[in-house]
Amino acid sequence: MKREPWQIAAARFCVENSEKGFKKEDLFKFINNTYSVNNQQMEYFFEEEIFSPPGRKFSRNDVAGVWVPPLDLVSKVTDYDELN
């Protein structure tokens, strides 16, 4: 069975942990446990998908030290699952 791309796995982690929120460090740890991804690539993913997603005028902030994914990220995971 082929693994899903690390970006989808990262997005899925964010979505699955959206009720309680997640820490950036926990997301990076999750990805590093399964994939060999450069830290700079993970930083870019976090910046583009969580902190300052496309179409937003202002960047987002964490709430009490945790993040929740923007709705666009939920849609990307759903779209990926439906295409498969």
C-alpha cells in the first residue's frame, strides 16, 4: 500500500486534532516519525497552510498555545480522500 504524501498526512493530523488543537512541535514530531522531511519544508507547510493560508489578509494566531486548522485544510483532506 502506498503512503499518502506527507503534506496530506500533516493536514490529516491537523484536522484529526482540531477539537483540542495541536502544537506546532507535535505536528513536526508526527511527520518526522513517519516521513523523512526537511524541517524547512515543514516550516513552509506550516506557514502556508496554518499560519497564513491563501486568501487571508492577515495571519492567524494560536489560541492558548495550540492551533486549529483553517477550513481550507479540512477541504483538502476531504478532497484527497474522495479522489482516492
